[in-house]
Amino acid sequence: MSDYDYIIVGAGSAGCVLANRLSQDPGIRVLLLEAGGANRHPFIKMPAGFMKLAGNPRYYWQFPVRDQLDRGPESWNYGRGLGGSSAVNGMWYLRGLPRDYDGWRDMGLSDWDWASVERCFRQIECYTAPGADPSRGTDGPLQISQSVLDTPVMRATIEASKSIGLPFRDDINTPGADGVGWTQHTIDPKGRRVSAHAAFVAPLRRPNLTVRSGAQVARVVIEQGSATGVEILRGAGRETLRAGREVILSAGVYQSPKLLQLSGIGPGALLAQHGIEVLRDLPTVGRNLTDHQMVTLTYDLRNDPGLNREYTGWRLYRNALQYFAGQRGLMSRVGVPLTMLYASDGDRSWPDMQLGVTPFAMRSSRERKLEPGRGPVSPEPGIMFAGFHLRPDSRGSVEIASRDPLAMPVVDAGWWREDGDRRKAVELVRLLRRLAGSEALRPFVGAERIPGAAVQSDADLIEELKWMMSPGLHGSGSCAMGLDPNTSVTDGRCRVHGVDGLRVVDCSAMPTTVSGNTNGPAMAFGARAAELILEDHRAHPRH
């Protein structure tokens, strides 16, 4: 007899929600495994603290990425430890748009329409700001707050948004609408980051839920076509943990396909290349990877001190002390104060551009790559206009580099593999320039630093964009749901095709990317998957 009914691999955004929901039934024994640590550093709770932790391998997985657009090899970071990326990200909260999820339904995934996912958002959310849309949840465990950086330059940006046709929205998460609104963050009213672990797991005291950090999973144990447990590394050997019901991979868009491949599930030729027995030849494990690319334009900031000086010298220490004295001040805020959703194709119910504006400037990707020792923050006041094209067509891949479970997979992001994504990147730059050059912002926006006013032609912009772009880290699709095992990895209930007792529940199972940051959608995805798992649990009681 196994010690657990369900073993969840990965305590990130989806995994923590799964652990919460499955363990609500005291008769279900749940084990939540996390390869990283407990994430108890004080900068984890401090919203602005993630900038100090950025890239630290104790808190981030560092994935090698193949050369993109002749930039050379680089590493991209996803969160590590309890809470996963939700413990170290920028806390930007968006739900995605109804047509994202209804599109999954139209692919034959009938359990994933907007009505079903919206219900899960309402269940997990606690959002009570004035003007909240009626669809929002108000008593869930995930506390969400609205930006409070209400300054003259931010007010001017709201006015400037009218020049590109965007109305002001009291709630930027109003379903199926474009507009501009104050950014929402996963920060509680006391100024503390709310990670998935803090919201869904840390408050629990359930004897049927076991949480184990520092547990690196080597592979899923497959016996006679069924997942029966996992092997974890323990010292120089391995320990087998048994699951009486199911193993659920929630290890993320790079790690979940890696674990499937290490377990003998994936493209047969790839597995054979690394001497792994092929237990289930699924050609698209690790394929269909998609992500948003962020494009950022930086300008001199005039008639406003901006925020750059607040993150250097004595002001930085003052702000940190103010935060630790009572979770107040600048360090209790983060990121982009204003969010815009813009429909470049005119379909205002399904915006395809996400914009953000902040009176703060970072050094360019080129500068950070060539001068890594100088730090990411620009020393001079600036204002940044950032944007994502939300529905790229290009696809990449994730492949194991060896059969060593500690070896990072090789990621090919596939940037600009489709010409339309290159055109959209240029279009995005021109849209951001139009916003920055509006009459309302003229008193505040000075000379363009990145890419610079001299860069005007499409050809020149394309060359600069190769260095201006940075990964959105909103990956999805590498274990995508679908009806056909030849073109998908999991079915509409997140079950791996052809392997009993094995599911993938995280953004890797999303068949297409959602329109916005993926932290909130990952949690709602976990909540919806938990409903389906519990339905199956009740329909098929153990004998």
C-alpha cells in the first residue's frame, strides 16, 4: 500500500493550488514535492525585493537557451523553491481573456471554456478594489491589490492612452475588453508578496498533506503502462515514493517535459539518442513551446524625479528600512503601475498587445549582456514603455541534454520562426513610440535612449529589436492538451496520452498561450484541473 494517493511534482503556481484542493478531502493523501528550498528570505515577501534576488540560483532555475537571433547563448530564469515563480516574479496579475479559453473549448477541450475557468478565478481571488468587475472573486485565498503610484506622469499616461483609442477601466481585468487601468499585483493589503505557497499551502494544517522541499525528482516510475510513483535523488542513490492514484507533474514549462522524457515518454528518436527506453512514443513532448517576448523603449524623464534614484545609494537603504519597519513605502510596490490592453487588429474584445508604463529605467539587454557587473538599473531617471505581442505564432522546443536528472534541458525559444511575429514586433515599437510621443506626455518624455530616434526604418528596427527583446517568461504549450496523441501530450483532463495515472497540470499543458502574464492563469488552471481530478476520483473509487 502506498503512503500517498496523489504525488504532485512542483510547488509552483499550479502545484500549490492542486495540493490545496485535493487535500480538502481528508480521505485523500497528498504529497507535494519541490526540488528547491523553503524560500524564507525576507526579500521574498518584500515586493521590490525580487530585483535583489534576480538570477540567484538558490531562488531561480537557470535554463540554457539556444542562440536566438544571433544574440549568442544565454540563460533564462524561472522561480525555484516553494511557490515557484510566484515567489520571485514581478507579481503582475492578469487573467487572460475569455476568447483564450473558449478557443480551447473550440479545439474540442470541452472542460476548458471561459465560464468554467472564470468560476475558478472567482474561487481563488480576493480582490476588493473600488470598481471591481462583478466577475471578480472577493473572498478567496489569493489577495490581489491595485497599483497606488498615482503621480502626474502616470495621470498624463492615462490621458495619453486616449490618443491610441483606449478607454480607462476601473478594473483592467474586465473580461473581453481593451483599455488602460491601474495594474493589479499579487500583493496583500499589508504590502507583502502573495506567492502561491503563501496563499494556498502555508496556512494549511492538514495531516493528509505532506510538503517536502529539496526533493529532486529523477523520473516518474512507469509499470505496465501506469504511473505508480516517482524516484527522487537522495544522497548518492534514489528513493522511490509510491502513488496509489496518480502522479501529477506541475514542474513548469521546461521541467515537466524534461521529466516525461527522462521517464521514457516523448519523441522516440530523442529518447533513444540518450539511451532511455521508450515506454510511450509521444512526438510532441517538449514541442509547441510558446512565449511572449517583451519589447522595451526607454526615454529620458523630465519634470519628474522618477524612481531610479530610489533604488540606489542612501535612498535604497531608507526605503528598505521603512519597509521592514511596517511594510510601507516604495518597497511595498513593484513593477509597472499602468497596464494597457490594445487590439492591433481592431477586435476590441480580444486585445493582442499588452503595454505597461513606469517612471523607471533599466539598462538594455545589450548593455546587461556586455557589462553584466554593472547591475540592471540605469543610473539616470527614465521612463519605460514596455509591451508584449500576446499571440505569437512561432514555436520552440524543450529537449533533455542527457539522462542525468540534474542536467538542465536545452531550450530553443523559436523567436521569429514565423515572419508575422517579426512584423508584430516592429508594429509594437511604433505603437509604443506613438504613445510616448503623445501631447499629454510631452512635458515628461525626453529623448529616446533605446533604441534611439535615429533608428526608424523597419530594417534598422529589426536589427535593434534583436537586442531590445527579452523573454516574457510566460511559457506554455510544451505538454499541450489536445485530442490527437500525434499532435498533443495530454488530453482535455490533463492526462498523458497512453499512460494511466499520469497528468501534467501547469502552463505546459495549455494548448495556446493566454493573453497576459501567466501566474494568475496557472493558478486558475490548477484549480480547474483539481475539479476534474476530483470528479475522476469520485467516479472511479479505489477497490
